[in-house]
Amino acid sequence: MAICFDLTSEQEEIRRQAGEFGEKEVAPIAAQIDEKDEMPWDLWKKMSLPPHRYTAMYIPKEYDGTEWPILDICIAAEEITFASQAAMAGMLMEVPGLAPTTILAGGSDEQKKKYVAPVARGEAFGAFGLTEPNVGSDASALETVAEFKNGKYILNGRKRYMSFAHAADWGVVMAKTDPARGARGISAFVIEKGTPGYSVIDRVPTMGCRGHQDEEVLFKDCVIPKEQLIGEAGKGLKYALSTLDETRITLSSGFLGLTRAALAEAVAYAKTRFAFGHPIGEYQLVSFSLGDIATEIEAARLLIYRAALLADRKVKHSAETASAKAFASQLLLKATNLAVEVHGGFGCTKRHPVERMFRDARTWVFAQGAPYVQRLVNARNLLPELTIR
């Protein structure tokens, strides 16, 4: 089998444009976003405009999207995050994937036109609600319930980390319609902003990835029409997990971009910071550590690209996606920690962007499934006959 590692001319242009956008539009305001801790709406709007249309990447053309291959989204996500030195850039690249893709997985044509198409055009924003106060990685144990009564659904429960919920026009929410069936009793719903009984009750600032908060959403006797059910009852978790199988790949590319940014800052500092009469980069303790990160970046990219290619070919790729996210997550933590170490005490000050990268990394790796859970997925794939806990 012939293997080629070259990008096509179209993919090179995607990379060039993403790098240019990250450098010109995001990097100059990265520190400001971190300081203000507010959603950068102007940036979101710019991302929706030609020639980039990053808000449309995951969405089919019949719903006003551009429907990029997953591999192409990975290329853009890595480069925009690298050039901007900001996790927020990578996070905003994910937003058009999570909630809209869940509707694309099981929703009706009417739902796709009403909710997904405006996201592609940059006119709307969707939030994704799966995590709860008492439930994270064990999604099948969620406690939010949706009771069907008199032709409508009544939701009661809470969600956590429903990112940007306070500003979203609508949210995709997972709730149990048949608790006795466990994971097969979970359904997905789309709930519009302003629906009675649907409220954001807390916004907790996070250590990193500022501009987004841990938002807690309460559903209290929230009544929605049955038409707000996405697809079939009992298949909500299936829709959500199929979405995460793809968005975790592109998310990992964002991790890779921030890893590269941290490495670049560390290398630059190692060339100019002198200790005992020499640049610290001349000491093997520093230079070997930097070289290891550079090697692992190449390995991470290959894992990500393999998962992306399988996704684009519609081949099952859960294990490959888990491998990519697990490896890229740990590499990001390793690289940002090393970047701070190379800068020494100065790396802990806001004068250097590695301080922000370190905080972003520590927060961001938990998005869409903790790293250890990705290792669990791998272990279960390797030993299917055993019960891996």
C-alpha cells in the first residue's frame, strides 16, 4: 500500500489561511479574552465569513454548510490554534461540530433546516448538554429525565459544563425517557433559549480556556413539544457518541496546535536565555526534552490523521479516535509544563504566553471525555472478552 504524507494543494491552502486567521484575528486578542473571560462574539462572526466559513465545516451543503472532510478540519484546527496560541480558537472550531452534528445524526429535515443551517451561516449558536453534576464519563448513568405526558415531554434535571449555554440560541440535551433501559433509554432533545423551565443557574470561571465557563443548567418542569425529540426515543446516547467520535479527532488537532505553540515559545526562550555563560538550549537536559516533544508531535499527528481518514471513509474508528485523544492530551500537558519549566519562574507570569497555555492545557484536556477514559476505550477494544473497569 502506497503511503504519502504530502498534503494536497487545497489542504496547504487551508493550512495557510487558518494560520493567517489565527495570527491576525485571534493572537492579538488572546490575552484580552483570557482576562475578560467573555465569549468573543466578534471573533465568532469573523469565523463565519468567507473565505474561511469555519462555522460551516461540519455541516452539509444542503443546510448551508461547506461539509469539509474531517482531515481538512483537523488541518485547520491545528494551525489556527498554533498561530493564535489560544485554546479558545480551537474551542470555537469545535462548536459547529458538537450540537449541530448530533442533530445531523438523527434529527428531522425540519430540525436541520431550523437549527443547523443558521449555525453554518454564523447566525446562531448551539450548546451541548451531556455532563451532569454527578455524572461525567459514565454518560449512561445520567439523572436528567424526560417524561412523556399529554403529547409533550417534561424535563427535570441539571447539566454541567454546558459550554456557552447562557448565550446559545438552543441546546441539545440528553435525558432519560426510559430509565429502566439504562443507556438505551436515553433520548436527545433540542431546547430553545427562553423555554420556560430552562435556565442557566451558575457560571463558574475555569482555570484555563477562559472566555468559556462551567455553566450549570437547570431543567425544572421544562415542557417541550414532542417535535423537539431528536430522531428516535432511546437513541440519544448513540447520536451523542457518534458525534464525539468525530469531534474528538478535530479536538485533538487543537491540542496539537497548542502543543506546537508551547514548544515554539520554549525553543525561542532556550536560545536567548543564558545560564553559566551559555544559552540554556545548549544544555542537554533542556535540548533533549525539547527534542522529545518535537518527536511526539509527529507521532500524535499520525494518530490523529489515521482516525480522521477512517472517519472520512465511514469506517469504525472509536479506538483510533481514543488513541489520538489520549496521546495528544498527555502530550499537551507535557509540552506546556516543559515550556513553563524552560522559562523558570518567569513562565509563571502573564508576561509570557506559556503561563496561559499551561492553564488552557490543564483545563482543555478534559473536554469531550477525560484522557483516562480514552485509555479505557482502548483497553476494552484490546480485551473485549474481559470486563475492564
